Amino acid sequence: MLELCLKPIASRSKYAQVQLRLCQCEKGHSGHCDEFPFLRGFKVSHPLVAKKIERDATMTTGASWKSQDAGPNRILRWVMLLSDEELLGFSIDMKKLKPQVVAKLREKAASYKDCIEVSKKLTWLAYQMLDAPQPSAEIAAYLEAQFGATILGSTTCIVCRQPLSFNLFSEARKGRAEIETGHMNPRSHKAHNVGFVHRECNIAQGQRTLQEFYSWIKEILERAESNPIARNPDVQNPEVD
Amino acid sequence: MLELCLKPIASRSKYAQVQLRLCQCEKGHSGHCDEFPFLRGFKVSHPLVAKKIERDATMTTGASWKSQDAGPNRILRWVMLLSDEELLGFSIDMKKLKPQVVAKLREKAASYKDCIEVSKKLTWLAYQMLDAPQPSAEIAAYLEAQFGATILGSTTCIVCRQPLSFNLFSEARKGRAEIETGHMNPRSHKAHNVGFVHRECNIAQGQRTLQEFYSWIKEILERAESNPIARNPDVQNPEVD
């Protein structure tokens, strides 16, 4: 593991009082402090990918609309660690939100440190996708010091385990993300628990942990195979195959 | 199969010119004509279930909001068989809709006859759920003449094949339907192809046919089992199990 600079980075965000953002450059680095030095490559070559990694790592997902009871659209995950009372100080009234929305937001809460680690892990995984650009020697060394050697083409969807192509990121520009950040346990936002997933795999996994998902589909197959026709006499109709 | 009355039922709907609604009572029946005589029991005991069956059988699903480019919220499935030109006569301008919306609406199109058959099949299946009310002798005879003997408790989710309880319908009242109408082939709205599904099973199936879905999850399990750890060294971390 590298020793990091960790100097606070000046910010005028109202949430700076909750958590100072810290420089993640190597200790004794030259140049200015930077919270996401490992994203510098993508910021130049693939700015939307850099943005997505930073956003998925640090922000909750929210409703795609804004309304009183839908809750904030996206918010820093560590802000969601605050109490209802503390949040009132930021004009967020959790008591006005529907219980399901509160549960969803609270479930996405994560410490600042975990979010930063997640962003590093996602960057490391993105560089190992098929068709990914090569990281600079500096970025490769930074990420490999934490997560191990990079192997191009080794990043798979954490759900279906098929290799992911970096090109899937660009589909996102056409409106519908084909690739999402996923969690082996949907309720734990930590580096060892995150990865990339196909959108449809993420949807199929739903709120299950990966192990629960695999058990679930295994049981489905067992039931379907032991009783293929059941009460649906036409299930083997060629039309529905 | 019963011989049916099939007399047209008077209607002031603007869509009556597209398709007359037909009496589905047995030929020579007494009393007034009725398009859904097999739903009379549910209409009294479980009106929301009756409504759901009629709606799912005859209407497209649409966006949950109304807007120019989201398309009509719900519309009769057989109206979606009309050409773009004919639809203009009903103030539906398909050319103003996004291509994905058009595709979705057209895919849900079905003939009047198929929709009616679907509503009968769904009624027959609902009566065979665990905890379902008993049909009147008349309704049971009507449905069994078409689909065969009813066996209480034999209706399973068409995707996961677990028995479905009639009580799941009542969850729908609390906002989120736990049970939905599903299609073994999502692009074919015919009686032999429909059944009930858990909401989450329907979501997992997505646009795949049932056979495609089973093949897909089988391959996922094979990959997950042959390479359980992959590039995610902590996948077996107890926390994510």
C-alpha cells in the first residue's frame, strides 16, 4: 500500500463541515493536491467514465425526479450517515420522505474512506476491461500497489461473470447505461464488494446478495427442470421457445 | 369448448368502430349479454382482481405518466394493431413518439379474440391459486370446458415455478403489485403463453423468453461455479455471502 498525502482539499461545499475531502496523491507528491489522481487518465481520454466512477463511488442513487417525498436526487453517501436532526441543518427533512425512500437512502450510506476506496477499485477494474485504454505507468503503479497486478480483459460482470468491454461505457451516452456499478451485497458499499455489472444483470440481481441470487436461480432451474410443463401445457410450444 | 353467444354488446366507446365487444356467455344464455361472465364471481368478491385481469388481458402497459413522447398511458391492445394512419384518426400520432415507445406499444398489440382468451386463462389460473376463493359451479364449468379441470393450489409463477397465493393480489392495494401477468414469450399475448408471475421474477426475466431466461441463468451458474473467485478476491468474504 502506498502512503498517501491526505491533506485536506479546500472546498466551499456546505458539506465540507461534515467531511473534508482529502488528497489521495502519494505522500511527498509534486504538483497540486488531488482527490482523484488515479482518474486523471480517464478525465482526459474518457471524461464520462471518470465522472461515472466518481459519481457511483461517492453519491447515492436517487429518484430520477425531484420532489418533496421522493427525496434528494443524489447526495454524498457519507452525508447519509448523519442523523435526521443533523440532516435538518442541511434542509433535508427525512421525516417528510416516504419510509421506503428513507430506507433506500440510508442503505446507500457509506463512509468517505469507503467511497474513495470504491472509486479506486472501480478505476482498477475499468482499466482491465476488454478494449480499455492503457493506464499511464504512474496510475498503473498507484492502483496495482493497492489491488494487485492488472490483467487486460480480466474484468467480468460480477453477476454473470462474462468479460466486460470498455466500449459498453460509451452506450451510456445514448441515454441508457449498459454498464452499471454493482454490489455483491447490495447493502455494503466497500471496495471488496463492488464491481461493474451489465444493467440487465443488476436488475435481475435486485436486492439479493450475489450468493442469494445464485441460490435463487439454482432453485428456479431445479423446479423448472423437474416439472417443465406444470400447469402450462403449451410451455413447450415452439412459438414460446 | 362451449358454444358462445357472441352477440355484439352496445358501446359508446370511440374504439367500438375498430372492434365490437362480444358477449362471452354460453349460447342461449338467460339474462343480459356480458363480455366477462367468468369474472362475475371476482367482481363481487375481489373487484380489484377482476379489474386487474380485465386490464392486463385487454390493455397495453404504458408509461405511468402521460406525455407527448411517452405515448398513451394504456390503450386497448387491438387498437395497437391499426396502422399509423388509422391511429391518427383517434388522435394518436405514432410519429411523435420515441422509437422505443412505438416498439413497446406495437409489441403489446393483440387481437380482440386473443385478449378475451387471455382473460379467461388468467381467471382459470387465479381460481387455482393457494388461498383462492372457490368459483361458482357455473363459472368453474365454463372455464374447465376450455382449459381443463381446476386443481386448487396448482398455479405457479411461470418463471420461478413456486406456488402462488391468491393473497398476493391484495398486496397490490398497498401500492406495489407483488403479482403480475407474465408472458413465456414477452412478445406473444395469447392464452397459452400467459400466466401469473412474481413481480421480481417478471423483472428478472425481462425481455427474454422463458427458455432464453433459463438458458441465461444456467450459463451464469456454470460460469460462477467454474470460477467462483475470478478477479474479486473477496467474493467469499462472509460479509457478502
